[in-house]
Amino acid sequence: MRVMVFVKANEDSEKGVMPTRELIEEMGKFNDELINAGIMLVGEGLKPTSAAKRVRFSGAKRTVVDGPFAETKELVAGYWIWKVKSIEEAVEWVRKCPNPMQGEAEIEIRPIYEAEDFEADLVDEVKAQQERARANAE
């Protein structure tokens, strides 16, 4: 199964405070462990929401909202996509992760829908869409 692992934002990450050299080195070592174990597919840090935009949908209407956004605890500062055997395995890997922030931090793990999760008659269509998207991304 694939999971998306979210590093939640905090006040410092939303202010654009960069991680320390020590944290970058620790996270680099952790990422190397994930890669060597065949777990990590991708991972990136995100700029603060002051550099972001949201598009709100209401029927056919689209409204663009400029960041920054309130409710820091609901925002994402970084992410990984991992391939794991179970969500429990992902939890065990997160327990090994260096604290991604100075002070309090939170990491959320969410399973990614796979083609097999859809109704049987849609599986082939969803798989084809996923393959096209992955090919285009490469």
C-alpha cells in the first residue's frame, strides 16, 4: 500500500524559518534509511502558505484566495509518499523520524487510494489514468 505522510506546519514553518543544519542532516539520514528500505517514493518540504494560493469551487464558479492561511495546525509543511506493507509499518517508521520541527510537531499518515479500491468496472479505467499520469510525471 502507499501512504502519504504529512508533516504538519507550525508557527515557525509558516514564518519561513528554515530548519537547522543539524535537522537537515538528521532528516537526510532518515530519508536514506527509508530509501534503502524501499519505503520512500518521494518527499519534499513545502514553502509557507504566504507563497500559496487556494482555488475555491462553488458549482461552476472559481475563486482564488491568496495565502497566508489561518489555522496553522491544519496546514502541511512537508510530505513523503511511502510504499509500505501496512499503516502500522508506516507508524513504526514515523516513530523513528527525527522531530521535524523545533518543539512540538505532528505527523499524519493517510492511505492513498489504489485502483483496486474502486468499483470493479472502474478498476481498468483508473489504472490506465494512473499509468498515464505517472508516465507524464517521469
